[in-house]
Amino acid sequence: MKIASSVYLKGVFAGACLLGWGPTAYAEIYQVADQAQYKKISENLQPGDEVVLKNGVWKDFEIVFRGQGTKDEPIVLRPENNGDVILTGQSNLRLAGEHLLVKGLVFKEGYTPTSEVISFRYNNKELAYHSRVTEVVIDNYSNPDKFETDYWVALYGQHNRFDHSFLRGKRNRGVTLAVRLNSSESQQNHHQIDHNYFGPRPTLGSNGGETLRVGTSHYSLTDSYTRIENNYFDRCNGEVEIISIKSGKNIIKNNLFFESTGTLTLRHGNQNTVESNIFFGNGKAHTGGIRVINQGQKVVNNYLEGLTGFRFGSGLTVMNGVPNSPINRYHQVKDALIQNNTLINVENIHLAAGADSERSAAPVDSNFSKNLIVNQSQTSPFEIFDDISGIEFADNLVNFDTQAFGQGFSQTQYAQLKRDNNGLYYLPGIEQGARIERVLQKSETGPAWYSKKDLLKPLNSGKSISVASGSSLADVIASADSGDTLVLAAGDYTVSRILQLDKAISIRGEKGAEVTLYPQRGTLFEIQNKGSLALYNLTINGAKSPDSTGNVLIRTKKWGMYYNYKLLMDQVDVRDLDVNKAFDFFAAGARSLADEIRITNSRFSNISGGVLLLNKETDDLGIYNAEYVTLENNQFSKVQDVLLDLYRGGRDESTFGPHLSFQHNKVFQVANGKRNKTNASLRLHGVQQSLVAENQFVDSAKIVVEHTVGDPNTVIKNNLFKNTAKPEVKELVFEQAPTAILNNNRVE
Ligand code: CA
């Protein structure tokens, strides 16, 4: 029974007729202006009722939307106008009941106080069924403690739909959208996830950065019947899995993956169908395709182009399994059908991947046929790690040598390919490869009323600002926009405060000018959330820094960095950071992650501390401090502590990095100080890709490489080590000979 009260208006005004959900004579439209009003009316919603939230900002609103609608008369929750109700602070939404419809809400500038932003359940007992959430936005709604786990959307119950929504910028740990199968009421769920825009998800630097997951290993032998269709995955770079399927009989169809690192992984569960999806890698690092594990998986009519990923992140990976595998390991591939896929300029296809003493069960009863695989390089993308006689190869068309297979392949040429009007390559008049009529457009996904334009302006994307000698850099930075470049006239700049960067700022000495910055505080730059820094053509001199121990010239916020950042330097002279003990050049804050640190053509001299301290993951739980570190053509001299401490702890294999390129550097009298606890000039712990080449190390501490998990690729070659011990490589986890490649180094 409804009670008339001033908190709502009777649903008798004209608006009701225009909404089109056909409320009956008994249905109400509740205009709600605040949380108290919502609470009052929400206790007793009836089929056909409609709750309309007043336009505006709603702070700390934990919405519980509960009721029993019917198929013809759902209970509706919506804003006055789509996109004009903004839920901020500690807001979230829980649905429980049947035939509920939520539409048009925006979550931003905050994060959920619970473990989910939108949950299709109220609690363990009250779930949602036959309900739909459409045209909602969750934009940068991340917990600032990056290590706190939450989901943005969690589907429970059965027959629910999540569609035309916009999810962008999840920066803390936890899957963006998870389908949960953790009770029988949520299994065989027949959910539909369609026409969503999954916007950029930055590298997490740890496990838990998946964009979409269906099930967990524990329930993976259960069928889910979830359909994932017509979604756009735009630069979803969280970790090695973009989508992680961990249940059976799901359909993943007509989705588009744009420049996303990682793969669609059929991690657990059987009889899933991956059909007519498009992967565009555009040559970006670690862009992958589809990874096949388990039984009865169908991978048909997919189009993959320009993918660079390798190993488990390849364009196509068929794994080896573990005989009688425990539920959380790798089940053998059986009855896989891989047919009519097109792979153009896909660098790697790995078969029987991961074969080792544990994963010894090669694929069986599988079929690989009518695929079109063509590379401009004419080199074979195939790598085979075990017996593949359990895969039947038939009628594939390729343009490279296939002697390793014997049969099942015939030849074509790259020049025969044509670009179709839909942007996809095809070969006229053949039966191989994918047939895809329409390519999903970004504009067909997400709500039409919410812009998909990137929010953050990158370094060097804005205007130049001329700065006169002696100006206050703090003032200039305060008035600059993100992406701007400050161009400093010749002269000295004394900096009396910490320059706090919550935007992307470049500082460049004018061409040919002598520009010197003298910090007067223990720190010159603090990179904060949304901040990045580039320095070019200038000198930083520590002579006027405070005479206290433990200064750090550049650092991130010490805690609470949940935006990734970049630090770029070229032709910078850093000197005399030695007014007191342990003056470091750069130190990362806990859980901070640099997308890139690139230092080139620069000089570092007289430093009483270290140069790059990327070693704050001391708990070994996750989130290392830098994804790409590039140090090339630099000189480092008289540095007391470690030059580079790059540390990735833990035993998780869900990340690609860190990556290091250390080339053409001169290292002189570095890392000999007694405070250097690493006893190393470079300490590389758990780094996945390291290239240390063409450097000179003189009178310096040795390089220490500590391999942990993953498949670390370490190459140390063509270096000179003069009065410097040779590199030390250790395997900390696996009892095996070190896998690093040391080649052509000279030790004098
Ligand atoms: Ca994962």
C-alpha cells in the first residue's frame, strides 16, 4: 500500500505517458529529491512504479533498489535526465528482486564504500533476477588505495542484463565487471552483457586488473551461459587477462578489442564459444588475442590484426594441460575447434604452450582448419612446445613456411590481401578466414550522451609558455594546463617550495641556454595523481638544498598514488646532490606505478644517495613501481647508493613488466657507498624484460639480477666491466640454472 505524502508526487502528470514503460493505473512515479525521501518510498515499490532521482549531485548515497516487478511492468529507477544525476563520494547501488530496471546514472569522483559499485544483489540471500542496468556510467571511480579490491559491477542471480554502459579508468585492484557463480542461484545464469564501452584501464602492476571475468576457478566446472556481445574494449591494459572466462557455455561474440594488452583467456570451464570478435593491436606492445585451455572450446570466425604479444599473451595460444589437473591449474585442451579465423600480422601463435614437467598433457582431439594467417614479414608466427599430433590441421591458408606441420596448409601471398570497406583485410574468393559483415563502432556502445574522449592530456600535448629568468616556477606551473611546456630563459631559478604536479608538465631550457634549477627544499618535484613530468635541456644543482639527511630530488606522493605517471628526461645535468647523506635523485611511493621512466643523454654526478629507487613493494604482495624503465646514453659518476633498484616482488604472473632498457651508459664510481644495502649498481628483482648492453662500468658495484617467477628475459651483452665484478644472476624460485643470457661482456 502506498501512503500519500509530500515526499512524492502522484504519478498522474503527463510525463508518465511519455516514458513508454506503460505503467498501469496503479503504478506510481516518485520524484525523489533526497536520500530520506528515497528511503521512505523504496521500501514498498510495486510493479510499474518508477523512481525518478532529481538532477544534481548526490553524495554518499548507498542505493538499495529492491522490489518485485513483472516482465511487463518492471520497477524503474532513473534520473530526471540521463547523465544529470551524479553519484559521488561513497555511493553505490544494490539491486534485489525481479524485473528491476536502472537507467542513466553516473558514478564519478568517489569510490564504493563496499566491495562493489553496482551489485546485482543486496546480500547473500537477496539477489536480483530478470533485471537490467542500462546506460550507466562509472568513470574513474577508483579507491585511492590501489591495493583495496573492489568490483565496479558484479552480476549475481540469473537472467540479468548489463548494457550500453560506460566503464572507464579503474585504477585499483579488482575486476571491472565480474559475473559471480558463487551460489546455485547465480549459476546457469543466462546473463547478457552487451553494447558496453570498456574504456581505458591502465596497467595495474599486479594481478586483479582483469576487465571482465565470468566465474572463478572454484565454480569453473559449472555452466554460466553468459553472453558477452557487441562490447568495445578500448585500451584495457590492466593485466595479462582482458577477459577471463572461468565457467562453461559462455558466448563471447562480436566484441571489439582495440589496442588492449593481454588476451581473452578461456582459463577454466568448458564449451565456451568465441566467435566473430575483432582484435586490433596496431603493433602496440603485448597486444594479444585468444588463449585456449580446457575442453570443447570453439574459436571461430574471429579477426585478429597487428598483435605483438608472445608466450601466453600471443595472438593465439593453445595451452598444454596438467594430467588430472586440480581445478585451479590447467585442464588439458580437448575437442577444441579453431576454424575460419583471420590472423593478419599476428606475431605469435603458440601451440602446446607452457609445456613443462607439470603441464605435460598436450592438446587432443582438436581441429585447426580454414584459418587465414598472413604476415607481411612472411615469417611463421607458430611456435610449438610439445607434441601437437592431437590437433588436426586442414585447409589453412598462409604465406610462410609450414614444413614443421607437413600438411593442412596451402600458400597465398600478402599482396593478394584486400582491405574491405569495413576496414578488415580479406582474400577474395576463398573459404578460409573470417566473414564479418559489420565492424562494431565505438559509438554503438555505452550511453550516447556521455563523451568517450580521453580525459588526461599527455605530456607535451599543450602549449608552450615562455618563462623569464628568475620567475617563480610554482606560480607558472599553477597557471599552466595539463600538457603544457614551460620554456625557461637562460639563468638561475631558485625554487623555494616543493613543485607539486597534479597535471602533466614539461620544463625545457631554451635552446642553447644555460638554465639551472636550485632547489631549496629537500624535494624539488612531487608527482601527484594525474601528474607527469618531463625535463629537457637544463641543470639541477643540489648545492642549495637543505643540509639534512634523506633528501629526494623528485618523488611521487609517498602514499595514495593511484594514477600512473610518466617521468621523461633528456639532456639534463643533475649534480651535487651531496649536501648531506643519502640524497636520492628519484624515489617512488608505495603502490605507485610509472607507466614509463625514460632518461636519455643526461648526466648524474656527485650524488650521496641513489638514482632511481623503484623498490617500494617491500611486502611482496603486488604493484611494482615501474612498467618501462629506459636509461640510454647517460653518464653516472660518483653515486654512492644504488643506481637503479627495480623490484617486482611476489609470485604472481599476471603482469608484463617491469621492462628495462639500459644501454650505452657510462657508469663510474657508482654504488660503492656503505649505505648501499643492495651491494649492486643495478639490482633487478623479478624484472620480466631486461636488456643491459653496450655500457661501461668502471670502479663500480656489480649488477645483480634476481629471477623470480614468469619467464624473465634477461640479456646482458657487450658491456665493459672495469674494476667492477661481473654480473651476478640468481634464480630465487625455480631450482634451475640461471636463464639470463650473458654475452660478449669484458671484465678487466
Ligand atoms: Ca588475472
